[in-house]
Amino acid sequence: MLSDIEIAHQAALRRIREVAEEIGILYDELEPYGPLKAKVSLDVLNRLADRPDGRLVDVTAITPTPLGEGKTLTTVGLGQALRATGRSAVTCIRQPSLGPVFGIKGGAAGGGYSQVVPMEDVNLHLTGDFHAVGAAHNLCAAFIDNHVYHGNSLGIDPSAITWRRVVDISDRALRDIVIGLGGRANGVPRESGYDITSASELMAILALADDLQDLRRRVGNVVVATSRDGRPVTAEDLKVAGAMTVLLKDAIKPNLLQNLEGGPVLVHAGPFANIAHGNSSVIADRMGLKLADYTVTESGFGADMGCEKFVNITCRASGLRPDCAVLVATVRGLKAHSGRFDIRPGVPLDPALMQEDLSALESGLTNLVKHVENVRAFGTPVVVAINTFPTDSAAEHALIARAALDAGAHAAVTHTLHRDGGRGGAELADAVAAACEEPSELRFTYADDDPVERKIEKIATGVYGAAGVEFAPAARRSIMSFTQMGYGHLPVCMAKTHLSITDDPNLKGAPQGWTLHVRDVRLSAGAGFLYALCGDIMTMPGLPARPAGEHIDIEPDGTVRGLF
């Protein structure tokens, strides 16, 4: 089979204006960036405000391996399948970060014959939204140090500046740095560091904002430091919030692209799900709901990560309500959860993974069952989508389906979206449409007025299956401080490994009797949540020994090779 990028290069693409016209976007509401991609004006939402919403489908997954298990592939392919079966559908995905693109996973625009195209644009710069977020974030950082240098009238405590700089490349050498060296002319020396752009609070704000006015308000509320007398210092206090929002004024508009079968895809924002809240933008989801009968949106990583945050953060803030969830599973991924196999990037897969092994599969099914139970606990019907690999056996797929149905899934369907595109997901599309007609009642994991510690404990014990939570002294101090500042009512965004339902990436399946370790809690007041750092999670990833970027190059005619 051809590589993903070879398939993408062979596709006959529609002009983006044709794609827009098909779903009712007017000529004046489209801002083209060449013939194949465009920004969509927020005027669409105003014009269609009275139109009833379509159905909202959230795609999530089992706990993935480091190689991923085809969640974006299934998200994009399901949009194609819905359209192929005569239904109108819009797909909403996040823009990939350059960190994973050049690091471990490579591109993230789907795969095989279920991709978003042009895939090079999706995986690289697209329309510059990531650069806008990075520029706005680092402008604020520069204002902070400039303010301290020029007299510090706000009384900022240099040791309590929490706003680090960002760059959209995995670079472990920048995690902890010292700035301001070289004499007084170069500023006040202090310890700082870099996060990856996807972890920027501004990226979370972009994904959660309702409109430009709400974006401006949220940016102003960003807390960047604490004063010497314990008062929070905001971007508004620094008089930089307006300029930051100006840099984001185009980034707030979703990007319209297409899938390999010419269907509409909105690509917008890119928060990581293991660090930030990891979901497509509220604006894109709302736009899709007005433009089509079905909106397929994607949550990052497993259901313990992106889906939990979709419910407890995105839905709580926006009022969105999913009609159905799709839980992506693979034979390979579930065998890995038996603990008998080690899957690592750059290392050849164990040949035993490609052989029928019902015993290993059954052992790993605890992970699938736990995720099905979690999604059902959120009050949402769930369809398990079994992503097919050529080495799978029919008996293995049947075992997964039985376990999913026994756990309470509405349906469990095998698809061949990678090999066959939309027609390989017709049964999945029908199952999703049927599940959307089932009763659903969204249930949050915790209440707004629960204490911060209690919110974390409810996620840990209820969603992750932990026996309890251990808070480091720094975490308890932060919780006390933020509660005293008036932020205790905010939801909690859990930052932990995506490779396990626990905070230890080496623990597979659905362990019991373990303790979640919270080493610190930080504030994202503009985004509207606190976030708990669990285990050894980093806000700046590092590159692997053999980065994916080693295989990427360009031909004399400008054709990109090796992207995925």
C-alpha cells in the first residue's frame, strides 16, 4: 500500500470554495489561503444562530501506544463514511503540533484513504495559527521582564513569575533556563523555561473562546505572576492583553480544508490532551453543528484524557452536549495492555503482536472495558470502532466486540477506513447514527463548588480507578493559594501521561489499588481551569533518539517527502 503522503499527493482535490458552498458557507464568509484552504468568518455563526444544531459525535480511544491507534484516522474516516451513506457531516480536528510531527509520531492528519488534505499544510504551518499563538504568548513574556526591568510598579515578585516562553518544537534543553544574563542592560536574571506551544494557555483559550470579545476577556484574565503582597498579576495589569489579542484576531477563525473524498473538515487550535484540555475548538464544533447533520469532533488520546476534559471542561464552559461517543480500539493496542509486549517508536514491533493471541488480547481488554464504563458514566452512548490491521484475525475482532457489548457499548463495529476510505466505514456510520438517537444526559464528574482536592480525587478514583491521591506539599500550597485568590471554583485539567490510565506510563490495562501523585497545581485563569501536574509529566517534550524529522525532505519541484 502507498504511504500516506503518496496517497495524499495522488488525490484529486476540490477547490475550497466548492467545499464551502456544499455546506452553506457564503462567498463573503470565506477567506481563502490559496485554492485549497481558507479561514471561515465567525459571521457564519451569527447568520445561522436560529438554525437547529445537528448531532455531535465525540471520537475518543482506548489508552494508546506511543504509535497511536488510529483515532484521527477514524475521526476523518467517519466523516467520509457519514457523507458516503448520504448524510451531511463536518469533521473537526485540532492542528498537529510540530513537536510530534518532527518527533515521535510524525504527521497527524489521518492515514491511508482517510486523511485531511493537503496533508503537508495540515501538519506544518497551515494558516499560521500556531505562530500567532507563540508570538502572542512570547510578547506577554517580554512585557513581564520589561516591566520588572523598568521599575516594577506592579510589585511583581521575580521568583513568582509563572508565565514561561513557548516554542512549537520538542526541545528538552529549554525546559529550565536562566534569562537576563550579561549585565543590567539585558534585564533582571531569573530562572525560567520554555513550554511547547500546544501547552500555552493561549492555545487553550483559543480552543475555548466563544468569539473575539470572549477571547479578549480571557486573554486579559491570564495570570502571569504574583506580586510581593500575594496579589495575582494579569496580562490586563501589564497592558499587553489588547496587543496579544490583535495577534490572535485571525487565529480565532477556523480553517476549512477537505478530506480525501472532498468532504468538509474544520481544523482549528491544537491543545495537547496530556498537558492541556486536548479538544477541537468550541467555535469549530458550533460551526459544524450549524452547517451539517453530524459534526464529528476529536478528543485527544484515551477517554481518560481528552474525553474526560471534553466533558468536564469544554462542555461545562460551552454548553456543548455530545449525542454519541466513538471509542477507537485496536487488536495491537489491547494486546499491549496485557503487559506482555513493549511498543516503542523506532523499535521493530514484536512479531508476536502480529499473531493471533486471544489470551493476551483478553488480558488487555480491561483497558477497553474501563474506558467504555467511563464514557457511559458521562451519560453518553458509546460505539466501539475497531480499527483494522492486516494481521488481525476475525476471532480477535469478535472477542473485542463481545467485551465492548458486555461493558455496555451501544455497538462494536469493525471498519476498514484506512484501506477503503468512507465505504469501509458504512456500518460504523450507521451505528453512530443509531446511537445518536439513544437517550443521553451529560453528567459531570464533579461539581463546581467541590473543593479542588475533591475534584482531583473524583477524577482519580472515578475515571482512572485509583485508590487515592497523594498531594505533594507544593501542590497543597498552590491549591490553598489559588482558592484564597478566588479560583477554587474552576474545573481541573489533569496533566499526566497518555500512555497509561495511571500516572505511570509503564502500568498497562486498568490497574487497581494504585495512588495518583500530584506534584503541583497551576492556574490557567484565562482558559478557566486549574491544572494538576501528575507523575513525571513534562510541559516541554523531548525528541527521541531517531526523530521523525530525519526522514522528511523536499524535492526540487517542492514536493515534500517522508512526512508520514
